[in-house]
Amino acid sequence: KDRCSIIEEQKYDEVRVIKWEDIVKKTRSGTVTEIDSGCLNNLARELLSSLQQTEEKLNTTQVELSAIKEELEKTTEEMNQTRAELEQTKVALNTTQEELEKTTKRNEPNPSRA
């Protein structure tokens, strides 16, 4: 198992002088029989496990992103509504201010009558 493990390779990569790959690549003499080390199966299992974990994280992130998007859309809608209400309030304030100025001018004493 250790010769197949990705973790072991990463852990000892800088320390080892001779790697398993170096031995396998050497010229062979005599009767040499190759046997399946099972490393591909182990590697495939490790990669599949890693892929499944990544997919789970991705799915969780997609759900979170969808919720955030909905919240953003809701907040944007509320902000647009608030802007519209603010504009209406601004128009009403300007109208009230104009009416106040007209009323104030009407109620001022006329200097020519005095």
C-alpha cells in the first residue's frame, strides 16, 4: 500500500534517495515477471474519494450561492422600492416647500400699504 499511496509520495518525496519508480525503470535481466501492483486501483479509489468530496463541497457552495443570490435579488428589490419612495417623498417635500413659500409671501405685510 505505501508504494501506491499519493500521500506517502508527497510525504517522502524530498527525503528519499531511491524511489520505487527508479527501480521499475531499471534495465531488467534474467527472468522478470511483472505483476499488477494494484496501485492504479488504489489511486483510482483515492481520486474517486477526492472527487466525491469535491462534488459535495461544490454542491454545498452552489446551494449557498443560490441562497445569497435570492437574498441579493430581494435586497435589490427593496432598495429600488425605497428609492421610488424617496423620490415620491422628495416631490412631496418640494411641493410643500413651494406652498409654504407662497403662503409666507401672502401673509407678509405689504410695505406699500403701510
